[in-house]
Amino acid sequence: MASMASSVPLLLLLLLQCLSLSLAAKQTYIVHMKHHDKPSSFPTHHDWYASSLQSLSSTPNSLLYTYTTAYHGFAASLDPAQAESLRQSDSVLGVYEDTLYTLHTTRSPEFMGLNTDFGLWEGHNTLDLDQASHDVVIGVLDTGVWPESKSFDDSGMPEVPKKWNGACESGTDFSPKLCNKKLIGARSFSKGYHMASGGSYLHKPREIVSPRDGDGHGTHTVSTAAGSQVANASLLGYASGTARGMATNARVATYKVCWKTGCFGSDILAGMDRAILDGVDVLSLSLGGGSAPYYRDTIAIGAFSATEKGIFVSCSAGNSGPTKASLANVAPWIMTVGAGTLDRDFPAYVVLGNKYKATGVSLYSGKGMGNKPVGLVYNKGTNSSGNLCLPGSLHPELVRGKVVICDRGINARVEKGAVVKEAGGVGMILANTAASGEELVADSHLLPAVAVGRKVGDSMREYAKSDGNPTALLTFGGTVLNVKPSPVVAAFSSRGPNMVTPQILKPDLIGPGVNILAAWSEAIGPTELEKDNRKTQFNIMSEIRYIYVMPTHKWSSCIIESSPSGLEPECNQIALMTTAYTVDNAKSPLRDAGSGEFSNPWAHGSGHVDPQKALSPGLVYDISTEEYVAFLCSLDYTVEHVQAIVKRPNTTCSKKLRDPGELNYPSFSVLFGNKRVVRYTRELTNVGPARSMYKVTVAGPSSVGISVRPRQLMFRSVGEKKTYTVTFVAKKDVKQMSRAEFGSIVWANSQHQVKSPVAFSWTLL
């Protein structure tokens, strides 16, 4: 009897262990379904999916989301055996583990030629443009919104468009009454996040489930896109002036899909699905997760559905530069945006004991160091990571009362300052390494701190190590405008080549993305550190930013009736690309902060966005949805893979492009490989005046011959289409090159320049 009693706890323990293993094995899977296979016995797809799951498991609530628009399928909590069982079904296209994506974390309107008083592009103060933007709804997938911000004031705005189907959800610390005629929608999606966090938050602290932004990133992004004008805005005195978004008259709807651990694909898809059904006109995503085939890329699949319905999709290229091939969001139906600097800076100065003076940047707003130099130290830590100022790496006895040089990299820039302060340091010099080059990013540090480039940093590191009594003094210069050269490509901005489809040049262009002032969540300090107790209504951040421009007129075949802007999404993207500029305000070719040298299209794409010129592009490269399907069919995909993206069961790939580079894209990426000759045909549509004549000019490296036929095009009417063929020939006497080279093709007349960048590669990398 005693032995039986003693075996009961053992048996319970074994059962608990089995249960624990079973629970641990469960995770979120996204199941891609053949939408049209739904049996008629099921009223809805949701019923069908729920029944399919119930046959696999008795566990309730395993169905997390049903997707009907951005994606065809569902997200569910499954163990590997259940996932494998689903894969065997003829109605299932694929079963994929949930993917974790990461966030790609007011001078900009003026810098881009925006009239601050009217919220219109200079030279385009028409009533039509002002009225049209009132009906545009921008959907932002991010960390939510701080609705009380003045950037979402709706004073003077007309009633919400009747076509809007969205809503403001009630949630913890968020009332639907906080929405208005500016902020017209707010939702949150967290089921994927919950599953990854242990289902019942067993492994992580509970995060508030509501559209409210506790991170700041979402509020900053939304207000950058379409924030109302707010006078006397600043970050603790820096960048003071009027803050405003790029489209002040537009409405905004936020979809909170990102949480403290990141953004899960299942939640992103749910947000995209809902945004499309709600009726947004624009989708903006400042997040990504590397490269994958399009049929495995949830953002690309959702964006295809959005584009097909007339929604303009803008995504960030990523913050993984200056490493090559670091791009995210490279599908041609997505506008992929990189980051550049503004002509505004926040100078700060370092004077060393040897009289060496250097200029850096800083957003430090405290009382400063005074005017007396103090000791300077470098790599004086308790372990080998002291040079990086990682938590716990600095020895207080060695750094107390001194300025510490910290190498940039590994941990957050602002965290390094907090580490120095905690160890007793009174200041920090944040010195770039080769990875970040000469790029300077200003931060609102908790102690006096100055960021400097690699070359200056190397000089300071050498001085600190070689001088017997090194000293330094840090001072701060506030805000400076009209900085030259500007723009410069940010070192953190992700670079090409496009590893998913090398024949499509990405990024498409760059826009303002460094030191941007915009609204902020009052739930968190400007550094986002837990120990930062400061509160501010605005913050300055550096990351890829949103770009969108409203057209002023209808453009022939680029018109679709379902779009309130009157412009097909592809044409909007193309106009921004062909009118982008590649010369800075010092009349020099764009430079790259990563190398300090001239930039190239793998870094800046077509160039820096010029919204004013994009309103009148002259010619556009029109792309239909059917051409995108033919493009997908030209890839090494099965018909089922293509069907998964385009969501049409009758797709057979009877029409396909000879080469993916044949897509009527406004840029060229030529991959020679084993070929010496690559030939592409493009079609141009006239959206300018009738009887417009254009002539072509080409530029390229000596290693490649470029010929265009015909060399001039006459458009007799608005909307007329003309084709041209360009032939690229790698010279015989040039060996296969490991590095890429670049050129351009420009169609121009006295009114317009329609420019296409060209990238030449002999190998993928």
C-alpha cells in the first residue's frame, strides 16, 4: 500500500512533465489554404478552418486568426505533428512557423519642398489637392498610438469619409472616444505575441493589450506620415519649431502589431487583413525580417492583395546597413524606402588636452560639464568588453569623474551612456567603428555625450591610450540648419543587391530618415530606457520614414476608380522613382555616410524623393497586376506558389516573362552571369502634354556598352504608350568583375527628366 501511495506522486510528476512537453511543443503556425476548396457545407472559411483544427486536436481556441483578404488561410497554435498532418492535406498550400519581424527604428517637410502654411507642395496650392487628401486614409502597422498627442488634433477637418469601415477598439487605458476626425481607426493584434510569450504570459511580464503605444515608435511613425501642425514643438529644446507630418490633411488609422519582443507575422497579417477591409488607401510598415521567396514572405503576400485593391504600400528597406544584401521588403509591388539625412544638425564639440578639436552631434539637454576639462579614459573596464561600454563592463574606480570613450556597436547607443553614468563617469564620447563609418546619429543621452565619426574616433582612442594624462571637454551647440552636404545616405540604411530577385533593383529610393522630430508616447522617456524618467511630447529618432505624395491630376491609364487619389498605386511609386534626385545641396553626387564616398543605387536606389517633381513626372512606367503575375511566373516557383501570392486558383502561368528583369520597372538591374548580352524592353506612358518629344541619354561604366532603340519618342496624345529596347553588352576584354558598377538611362525634354538607375553585376555578391 505504501509503495502504491509513493508511486502516485511519481505518476503525477510524469503526467505533468508530459503535459509540459506538449505545451512547450506548441507554437504558432501560419497555414496557407486553397481558398476556393472550401466545402459548401461550411458557411464561412472560419468554420472550415475551425473544423479542420478540431479534427486534429481537442484543445480549444487553437485557431488564432482567420485571414480572408491579405492572405488566404489562418494562424493556429499547433504542435509539430499537427502541423505536419495539415501539410498532407490537398487543400493546404503550405504550413509555416510564425516569423518574428523587427521594427526599423519637422524639418523634413521643408527639406522636401513642402509649404508649411498650407500643407501643400510649393507650386501646387490647388483646392483639388487639399480636398483630395482629406479623403486619404493612411494605415500604419506599428506599436500603436498615443492618441492625446497634439499631432492628432482634428480641428477644421471635415467628417470622416463614408467609405471608411474601420473602428477604434476599446482596450486597457484606451477609449474609442479618443479617436476623432484625424485619428479615425485604432486596433491591436496580439495573439501571435501571446503564443510566443508562453500563452498565459508565463515567461514574460504582461503587456497592455490595447492600441495605446507604450513604445513610442508607432506614434512617431504615424505623426511623421500625417500629423497635424503643432507649433512650438521640440525635444527638450532641440529642433524647435512647427512639427507636422507629410500629409497633414490625411486621416490615420493605426494597427498595433508590434510588442516588446517584436512583430510576429501572424499579427502583421491580421493587421494587414483588417486594414484592407477597413478601407485604407495607404499602408505603411516600418518593419521587416530579412529576405525570403515571395510565397514565404507574409508582408509581400499581404501587400500584393493591397496593391491589387488600389492601396499604395510603402515599407522600410531595413536598418541593417551598410552591409550589402541586407534589404527587407523587396517585392516590386512594394515601394522600398531607404534613409537619408536632413539639412539640420545638432552639433556638439570635443576639445582634447592636446588642443585637438572635433565636431560631433548630440541631443543632450542637461546642464553640461562646465568649462573645465576632466580625465579621459578608453577601454578601462572589468573585462574585454569595456571598450563597448556593455552593462557591467566598466570599473567605477577607473572611470569615476571622467569622460569615457565608448565604441559604437552591439548594444544601444543610449545604453552605453547609461552604463558610463552608472559607473560614475561624467561624460561619454561615442566613437564610430568601421561598421558605422562617418555616420552621425544624435541621441538624447542621460549624461553629457557626443557622437563622432570613425576617423575622429580613431584619433581620440589613440590619444587616450598614448597620453600620460589625457583630458577632454564636451560642449553643445543646439540646432543648426542648412547643413551641407545634404542629403547623405544613412550608414544604417539597408543596401542591395536584392537577393530574392536580383533583376529588380532595390531599394527604390531614399527619404528623410535621420534625426526626425515627431510625436512621442508619454509612457516612455526619449531614450526608451527604463531608467529614463523624462517625459516629452516629441522625440527625435533616426530610421526609415514614410513617403507618400498626392497627385494633382488624373493620369490616363494609371487611373483606377476605386482609389480616392485617382492614381494607381504602381504609378504613384514610379513617379516618385523617376523624378528622384541624385545631387545634394552642395551640387555634388549623393554621398554615403557608411564609407564617406559617393553613394550608388544599391544604397539610394533611384535617389532622394522629390515630391514636388513627382506631381508632374511627364512619363511613367505603367505596371498592371497581370504583369506582376507574369513576373512571378518567370521565377523558379511552382504554379501553387504563384497562386499562393496572387490568390487566384485559375492561375496557370500560361503567360510569363522571358526574364524577371523584363518587368516594366522604372529601374534596371543587369545580372550578366555567364551572358555577355542582356536586352530588356520597357513601355512608357505619357502623362504630360500631348505632342511631347523625349530624347534619351545613357551613362555607364567603360566595361559595358549601352544602346537604346529608338533614341527619341514622340507622344501625340495624353495616355499614349511607346516602347523602347535597351541592350547591355559586357565588353569582351573585361573579365568577370566581382564588384558592381552603375549607370543611368534618362528620357528628357525641356520640361521633364525621366531617369532610371542601372546596376551591373557579374556575380550575385
